Amino acid sequence: MSAVLITGAARGFGRVLAQQFASQSFDLFLVVRSVESAAELQAELPQSHILIADITTDKYVEQLSGWLDDQVLDVVINNAGTGTKAPNLELTKASYLRKEFNSHCVGALNTVQGALSALKRSQTPTIVNISSRRGSMQMQAEGAAKGSGCSFSYRIGKASQNMLSLCLADELEDENFKVVSLHPGRLLTGMSATDAQMTPELAASRLINKIQHGQLPHRHFYNLETETELPW
């Protein structure tokens, strides 16, 4: 049985991923922030292992490592993230940038550090960082996000996470790791873009299929909706 860890599993895309991985008989390790979310997930997915933690804190790394103990972990999906409604300079606050850098980048870094030993026990260790097209520096330079309503902090948070993905690829690829930055598509979730049109169920199904068949491209920024590469 393959084992997968998902952060931000309480709602949205993370919740759907957990449901679909469970239906495929994966061994599930889910990270959520609240007792209430953990109770809901445990009732729905009774075979899953659930950790309540704040992924942005230093203590989380040791907490996660101890929780996983001698587990073999095949896949880590860094899905947890936040969003703010501050699409312009006037509305943007430094606290928004700190919050989103912490959730999108620091949280992903902490999760990989805490799960690293468990991943190294796998024959096919895979790290999937759930990013966004709005994290593409080249697309930003070309004006793709201009007028989109997407916040400064979200774009900056995802761009920093993309750099983390490349740093991880540099360090871990010689140990047979696969690292991919993934735009899951314009998903119809609580954080939907105005042009959203893809269901999280379809995106989750595609992602799981690619994981099962070893089709995620290492060291790529991949658009799951169009199944093409995005520019960094």
C-alpha cells in the first residue's frame, strides 16, 4: 500500500484529495489545524492518520517527524495555503505577505523537513507542491495577472514556493526524489478565481492517476488542467 501525506486536508482541494486517495486504498496521513477539522475527517475517513498542527511553526518539524516515526512515505502533497482579498497596493499590508509566505513557503519547507526521513524510506519519493499559475514570474512579467483581482500576497507567496520547489529539486534529485510544482487548474473551490471552471474532483483524479503511473514531470511547473508545462 502506498502512503501519502496531505497538508490542508480539512477542506477544498485537500479534502477532495484525501477522499479520492482513500478510495484508492492509499495509507493516508493528513495534517489539519483544528480539533474540529480532525474530528470531521476521522469520522469520514476512519482509516486515516490525522495530525493537528500549525505547519508554520518551528516545533511542527519535530512534531511531524515524531508522528511519522518509522513510517515509509511515498508522496507528500503540500496543499495548505491561505488567501487575502487585497488586489492592489493600497489594500496590501505587510502582515498579509508574512502570512502567505509562511503558509505557502515556510509551511511547505517545514513539512518536507519533518517528512524527509519517511520519504527516504520510499523507493519512489515524490514531493508535490500545490502552486498556482499566479506564482509564475514570467507570466507576471507578461502581464497575465494584471487586473485579475489576485492579491499581491498570494502571488508573492506562490512565487516563493516555486523557488522552494527548485531548491528541493537541486538537493534531492540525486537521491531519486521527484519534485514538482503543480498548478491544479482553475478550481471551483472556496478560493476560486473569477475564471474558475474545473472541479476539484477532476483535478484530484488526474493528479492521483499521474502519481500512480509515475507521470509527474520532475523539476517542472506543471498545469494539471491543460496537462502542459508552465513557465517559472
